[in-house]
Amino acid sequence: MRTVVASVFVSLDNLMVGKNEDMSWVLDDFDAQGMGSDMSSLMANMDTILLGRTTYDIMTSHWPGVTEEGDPGAAKMNETPKVVFSRSLKTATWATTIMPEWPAPTLRRRSKSSRAGRAKDIVIFGSASIVQQLTELGLIDEYKTVVHPVILAEGKALFSDLKRRHRLELTESKSYANGVLLLNYREDAAMRSGRY
């Protein structure tokens, strides 16, 4: 069954990026063997990437010039169709479609129909605002949260503007050799059904 997956790196104080969009703490502490293997599995099972404007800018400054030989997974990142949500972006490259507004009904239909097993996963990389808005709409099936042992003190929080409580179920946990934790969550079934 196809799922909508939020794949995020966070610090111990729940920040996705540090001051001035700094993500060096992720790159400097990346376990290519363990984390790389899990990221490869995630990417192998996706056919759509959703991005916010800031994450799109960060990724387009890196990935289009990277080859599979230089970084395994580059071909998948570069070739997978992407949707970037932005009102200010007028043109896009990197196999990207721009959506200037939040088409909530369309996203609801796409999410529900995609769960019929006709396609692979929709993956959100980073993009705090996208994760927050789709969480509120109940459209995220799985949160792949990679927690780094660093306290940033300043930056952008993963969840800062939610309007209601969301109870999650832990489905998998894993620790890597570098002290990073992978925590996979799904939204609690009772919460989805509106009992809370």
C-alpha cells in the first residue's frame, strides 16, 4: 500500500535546521553505512517528492550536479518527480512542478486514491511547513524521524503551529553507530478516527 511519508532530520531540541538554515550537523554526522542504507530503501520505494520552497532551494543547490558514482541515490533523487509548494517561485527545474496554493481537496483525493496500491510512496523531505500542514489534514501516514545528538538552540522547529493534539504510535526504533536514532511513527488509529 502506498503511504505518505515525512522524512525529517531533527536535533535533540526538535529543530530541523539551525541558524541561517544550517544543516552541517546532519552532513557532518551522517553514517553512510547504516543511515545511508535506510535512506536508500526509502528512496527506492518512492515515486513523488513533496518540498517546501526553502528545502527545494537547498536541494537544488546540491543534487542536480551530483552523479550516481559520486553519491549512490543521486539518480533516484534527480529523476523522481517533485512538487514544490511556493507562491513566489515562478519557474522550476529538477523534474519539478510548482503548486502556488494549498489544494487541500486535491491532496486529500491523491492521498486516498494512492493508498489503493497503484503506486509507490509520496515522500516529504524536510519542509517543516509542509509536514505541519499535511499533519493537520491527516494526510501523513508515517513519520521517519532521524534524531541527532546535538542541541542547536536556534533554528526552525519541526512542529510549531499545530492546532490540535496528534497521538503517534512508535513502529520502529533503531540506533546507529554515530549515536543518531531512527524513530518511525504512525498516527494513532484512535486519533485518526476522531475519538480524541
